[in-house]
Amino acid sequence: MRNEHLKMLIVSALFAAIIGIAAQITIKIPPVPFTGQTLAVMLTATILGKRYGTISVLLYVLMGIIGVPVYSGMMSGLGVIFGPTGGYIVAFIPAAYLIGWMVEKLGYSTIASLSANIIGAMLVLVIGTVWLMFFAHLDWISAFKGGMLPFIIPDILKATVSAIVGIILYRRLAAARLLPSHSV
């Protein structure tokens, strides 16, 4: 059991690094860039579940806070977190937990994963947009237009990809005994 926990912590660290790499896939548009972070966070939660998916995302956020340049544009530090786009990063933590919990609760199916990932993506957008409104001193309409509206369709597409690919990868990794197997 102890070896399994250690193995999963190592896998969680690997996924945190993957999120950091995906964050560098960026299309800069003000005030919030399009990044690969969201897709990587959703994949992480789908594959690792609520416990280790959340640990992985929390590790990613903490790496950025302490100065490892893992945020979009090789950024890091508390200035990013307490800046206009920090809410999206902070929102990855509850979104990872929610996605992982829903997939575990509803079963490791594409439909369950798709539902979980869409809800998780929308949670990130809502929290991030509210954060943007306060930290960028925008009214609700401006924050919605700049921080949520342009991302709804792309994030639904990311959720779809992460749902399909995440379940396939989970099943293969569980079959290879690289991840604990839940009911699949």
C-alpha cells in the first residue's frame, strides 16, 4: 500500500510537470490568453481521479507560486496569482477535485467524463471571470466578454478531448497496472 501511494505521488508530480508544459502552449489575447493548461488539468483529473488529480494540480500551482516558471508565458510567483488571470489558476484546484470526484462517482465512462469535464471547465471560467472582474477592476459585462465568452466553445472542445482521451489513457494505464484500477 505504501509503495502504491509513493508511486501515485510520483505520477502526480509527473502530471504537474505536464500541466506546466501545456501552459506554454499559448495564444495571447487580452485580457486572458488561450492556453493548454485547461486541457492538461482536465486530463490529469480524469486520469488520476479526485485525490491524485487534485494533488497534481495543487503541486502545479505551488510550483508556480514558489517561482518555478510553469504558468503561461514561463511566468511564476504570487504576482501572477494575485493578478487578473490568477483566478483561473486557483480555480484549477477545485475543478480537478470536482472532475475526479464525478468520474469516480459516475464511473469511468466517456459520458461521465464528458459531463465532469464540461462542468469543471465552466467552474474554472466562472471563478476566473469573477477574479478577473475584481483584480482588473472591470464591470461584470466587460469581464464576461473578455474572460469567459471567448473561452466557452474552446473549453467545451477541450473538455470533449480530455473526456475521450482521458478515459482511454486511464483504461490503458489501469490495465497495465500503472494506475489503481477502479470499475471500468
